[in-house]
Amino acid sequence: MKNLMAKMAMRISDYSGIRPVEGEGGPTEGVIHEVIRTIQIVMTSLLALLGMAAIVFAIYVGFRLASAEDEGKRKEAKKQLLWTIIAVIAVVLLIVVFSILIGNIDFEESPPTELF
């Protein structure tokens, strides 16, 4: 199984330009680190962009709420502002959960620590 994984890692490195790192974990260890780092960068960037878009939309809805003259438009703007705030909170929670999950991936040989 270890040879199969090493061969697969070498094939992937031939096509992608990622060069596996030889070491204690074998040639696949470097590829796994690169994949995890790439996923982390992509997810963090996407969540940051989503959060910024939600904040910009919240500011826009706030201006709509402040300039609304009709009661119906005010109610609609309040509802949109509430859902936008919920979206911002959800994005922040996703960033925290994602950071915790990626932070718990241990690249070293030390065993995971027990919480209880």
C-alpha cells in the first residue's frame, strides 16, 4: 500500500509540478502538505471575499434603510439587514470552524491530545 501511494504521489508530481519531499513520511508527505495548504488558502480566500461582500451589502442596505420614506420599504430594508447580519455571523463562524479544523491537522508524528 505504501508503494502504491508513493507511485501515485510521483505521478501527481509529474503532472502538477509539485515535488514530493523525501523524509520520514515518505514521498507522499510533501504532496499531502501541499494539498492541505492549497485547500486552506482557497477556503480562507473564498470565506474572506464572502465576508467582505456581506459587509458591503450590509452598508448598502443600511443606506437604503436610512433613506426609505415608505413604511413598506423600511420593513423590507430591516428584513434584508437582519439576514445580512446573520450571513456575516455565519461567515465568521465558518472561518473559525475552518481554522480549528485545519489547525487540528498535525503534520508531525506526535499523537493527538485528548480533551477529556
